[in-house]
Amino acid sequence: MDFNKLFDLTGKTAIVTGGANGIGKATAIMLAKAGANIVIGDFKKDDAEKTAEEIRQFGVQVLAVECNILKDENLVNLVDETVKKFGSIHILINNAGGGGGGRENPFKISVDEIKRDFELNVFSVWRLSQLCVPHMKTAGYGSIVVTTSMSSINKSPNMSGYGASKAAVNHMIANLAHDFGPEVRINAVGPGATRTAALESVLTPEIEKTMLAHTPIKRLGKADDIAGAILYFASPVSEWVSGQTIFVNGGGVQVLE
């Protein structure tokens, strides 16, 4: 393969869910710098528009679409609007998700709260992938990347629903790789503790010190660290990689104990 084309996404179209802020925003910017046209799907439309405006400076086309991943009609609309504007889809970054991780005392929460973890992290990923893959196969290039979590392999209290949903993501993509190939690859990236607005809101020097006690690379992650791994999976450089989960965590585990 031509070395200059390993990370070249010129002419490709990438959907990034949850792309208005944090890891999603960093990913959208990095893919744009690699040449991809970007579609930001986010339930915060104003933030998505602001991020879209930032990305236009890189000379690519950008579309912001309001999208609540819990609503099927929003997922369908996201795909329809992308195809209407760009004609095809090549890359899907299933970054949006969430849940009650760390607050899931099994004696104080409901079954509905556990269902919501799976609706956010598993069902939405499966459905949006189902919608995008036919377009990718037609285009002759497809890469899906899912944001999973260290909680998918860690064992912690009050994490049973969220952790289980992220573990399901890891196994789901390993199976979907067989369904989607050979034209479409699907992989997952599991962030360690990453400096996003959510983490910064609760971070103290003491918490950070505890988190880094078992981390060989003695710093917390940056959004660009995660985006770099996503770029690898989205790009031609990883054309023989599918069904894999990589953890980007400084080589360790960031836990509060």
C-alpha cells in the first residue's frame, strides 16, 4: 500500500454520533484533518453546529444533524440526511452512548434503568450499523468503530448494567465482523480515564493520583489519544483488522481504590 494513503480519508464520508463534544468532537476533527467529510449526529444541535463550523476550516464538507440515538426515527433520518447530502457512507463512528455506570446499586435501581444501558450502548449501535452497512457495501469501503469502555472488562460495584452493556458491545462487534465482511470492517475502542468535561467535573488531585497508581504511562488520557485509535480503525492502514477491541488506557487501569 502507498504509504501516503495509509491514513488518507479524502473523499470518504464519516458519521460521528455524539460528535459535538469530548471524544466525539476530537474524532470528528481528526477524521476531517485526514480528509473525510463529516456528519455530526448529536442530540445537542447547537453544539453540533458549533463543532461543524470549527471543522469547515479543514476544507471538508460538514453536516450537523440532531439525533437522539434512543429514537429509531432519528437514526433513520441521520442516515437519510447523510446520503442525501453526500451520496454515500464510508465510515460510522458509534460514539454516543451512556448509562448509569457507578450508580447502579442493584437494590436501588429498576430493570428499566438496566434496559436503558443496553438501548444506549448496544441496540443503537446494532441498528445504526444495520442502516449504514448497505451503503458502505455499495461504496466498496466501510469501517465502523464503536466506543466501548474499560468497564467491559473491569469488575466494580454499581456497574452491573453499564459494564454488561459494554461487554456486550465487544462480543457483538466480534460477531458482526463475520456478517459485514469483506467490504465492511467493525472494531471497538475502549477508553481509559480520559480528560473530558464529565471527568474534569469530579476530578481532584487526590483522585487523579489514585487513578494513576496502576497506570504505566503516568497521565490521564486526552480526547486525541482516543481519536487516534479510532482514526487507525477508520483508515486503510487497518484494512485487515476487524472484530477487534483495543483499550487505550495508558497501559493500566484507572480505578478509585
